[in-house]
Amino acid sequence: MGEKHRGEVRVLSQLEGEGLTELLTVCGLDELPVGAVRGVEHEGRRIMVVNYEGRIYAMEGTCTHEEADLSMGFLLENRIMCPLHFSQFDVTTGEALNPPATLPLRMFNVQIQGAGIYVEVPEP
Ligand code: FES
């Protein structure tokens, strides 16, 4: 099961003609061991981070089918299973692997700075 967390943010960049990207502080590396899932809320938006085989992946944390919080689902190897209707998503690509969800999850860049995990979150 995922853990709820409210991240801190700072502005990462605002390139001309492009939207704002913020750097969201998630947690320390030691707080997300292999196989762990963590949900972060940022301005009403759910972000999910996963440690799959020692690599950190970040993506939208709301299922593309309905409003389920995927960080409350189950991680099975590289797949997170939605707790509501059991669609599975590949956490390395965001791809929806079985219905009822068909649309992929949006993926985000992850930065590791020191011992911390940060996610680059562009405007929706
Ligand atoms: S809400 Fe996730 S599969 Fe329906």
C-alpha cells in the first residue's frame, strides 16, 4: 500500500513559450526501498513514485479510467494494479496493460539530488 505525503515544491524552470515546471520534493531515497510505492499530492494532483528494481519512476497517481488513487494499489514486479477495477499499468512506461483503463499514465522525470528524490512536474 502507498503512503500519503504532501510534497514541497520549487520552480524548476519556465522556458519561453513553455509551461511552468516545478520540482517536487518527494522523500529521501532511504524512504523508498525497492518495491515501495509512494503517493504525493500537489495542488490537488496525485503523483506516484515507485522503486522498481532500484530505479525510481514517477507518474500520474490517478488511474486513467476513473478517480482511483493508484498509490493505494499493489505493485507486482513492474506493474501497479488499480485498487478499484484492477487495470494494471507498467510503471516504467505508464502503459495501460489491461482494461477497463486504456490510456497510459503520464510519466515524469525524476532527479536524485544527494539522498533525496525529486520529480519534475510540468503544468497539467
Ligand atoms: S478506476 Fe482504475 S481501473 Fe477503474
